[in-house]
Amino acid sequence: MINQAAQTARFLANAPERQIRIGQTPHTVIHRQGTGALRYFAPKQAKYTPLFISMPLINTWTIWDLLPQRSVVEALCHNGVPVYLLDWGRPGPEDVERGLVEHIDDWLGRAFSRAQRHCGTEMDVAGYCVGGTFLAIWLARNPDAARRAAFVCSPFDFHASGRLATWANPETFPVDSIVDGLGNFPASLMRTSFAWLRPMGQLSKYKTLMDRIDRPGFTELWAAMEKWSADNVDFPGEAYREYVKRCYFDNALIKGGWILGNREVDLAAATIPALAIAADSDHICPPEAAFGLDAVWGGEVTKQTLRGGHVGISVTPALPDALMEWIRS
């Protein structure tokens, strides 16, 4: 125990998160809009239908390309899947007025169109976290765009989101005052808020590090996760206001009544087959929130639960394995 503690202290003293490299899988940027970029990951030999991926706004895309052998996009490319990944980028003060309709109808739609022109074939689509939620809304407005969809830890029944749903209610969460006062929702506040969902996690991660300090590859993974988790991005103000009000306050994806860009948001209009993947220990998007898709989606929904948490699921082989099984089916 003393030796492990000493090793851990030496490891942390070297600031390992500053030295580790994440997002190493080779790719090219084939489209830019504002702060966003469409990243193309080319397999050595394409064997399957190209996959368009919508990532969440609140973190960097590199959680799906954390390290070699710990990368969703690397695994997909290795198996012959061309990958087009939408990276929303880092909004600045000039983006505070950008609402959800700009993100979904404009940015996501343009990125998908560019990917489709690039590959020249039909595409499958996937989304992670709220990137999947936004993708589902876009698919309902463009029901013939893709062949099928997969949603990974994407919330649909927001009132089933556990502690987040308790916190994000109109009586206790003054979203208008926050956006009016701060503009974009700050990344630092986002990071602190998520940490308080599991406050002991900030201590237990160091205990886990000490317990596994001798395990091959664990220190690299720990440092990479620290680097990624400290790199939240701001949430554009008006988009955040609408997201909180319509999704958390109103639970409008389930209850209806959401008008976005003069069009109703109705997931029943999407008729392609969908796969909803949930993580059994997810405290941000519990399985009940992810599987809320089944109640409102217009096509067939297959539900699958994997072991892990909201973030951890992205760095285990189980997720790319599940996606490859879906792609091959």
C-alpha cells in the first residue's frame, strides 16, 4: 500500500494529463461551418456502409478517439467502416444567439449532406449523448435521409434522467437569468455541475488510480480521461436555454408541443430502424431516459444495455463491438 501510494504521488506530480496525447486516429477535415468541423476517418478498405456520427456539444469529440485500442472510431475504421464525425467545435461570445434550430437544421444537416456527397452512397447514422438527441430530431424532419440509426446514451425521456431531472426544473433552475447574465453556459460551470452528480467520484478516482497503478495501460487511460474530462466546451447560450426548457422542463420529446423553426418536433415522423444503447451505470442518461425513444419513435426500436457509465462506455471494447454487430446485421 505504501509503495502504491508513493508510485501514485510520483505519477501525479508529473502532471500526466498534460503529456498524454488523445485523438490520434488519422483523419481529414472535409467541411467546416462556424466553429464546427466534419472529420472523415478512412478505413484501409471500406467494407460496410459509411457511418455519420453526431457528437455532443458539451464535450470534445475525442472521447470516441481517446487512445489507440481505446477508440470507437479507430475500431470502426479497423473493421472497414468509413466514419464521418461531426465536431461542433468551441463556441465563442459571437455564438451566444445561435439556437437549436441553427445547430440541428443548419449545421447538422449541412454536415450530413457534405458527408453524403463525399461517400456517394446511402449512410447509417449514430449519435452519442445529446448529439444523438439532436440527430433524432433532425431525422424526424428528414425521414428519408439515412438507412438506420443508433443512439448511444442519448436521452429522450428527460424526466427519467435521475438527479439531473430533479435539478433542472423551472422552480429551482433559473435558466433565463443564467443565459441573460452569462451568455454561453460556461464549460467550468458545466464541469462542476456534473461532478456534483457524484461528488465522491472526485475522491474515488484517486483511490482507483492507486489501486491499479501497477496494471498495464491503466495510468495512460487515467491520464487520458483526466485530459478529456477537463476539456469541456461552452454551450451556446440560446441553444442551452431552449435545450433546458424544452427537454428538461417540458419533456417535450415525450409529451409533444415543441415547435422548432416553425415546425413541430415529432419523432414519430422518423420511420427508419433504430438501436438505443444504454449504459447500466449511467447517472447522466439512465437506461429509462435512453429507452424513452421506444415510446415516440416511428420505426422499430431495438434496445441494448451495456455495462459501464455514461463516459466509461466509450472507452471499452463493448461499445464498438455492439456497433459493429449492428452494422453487420
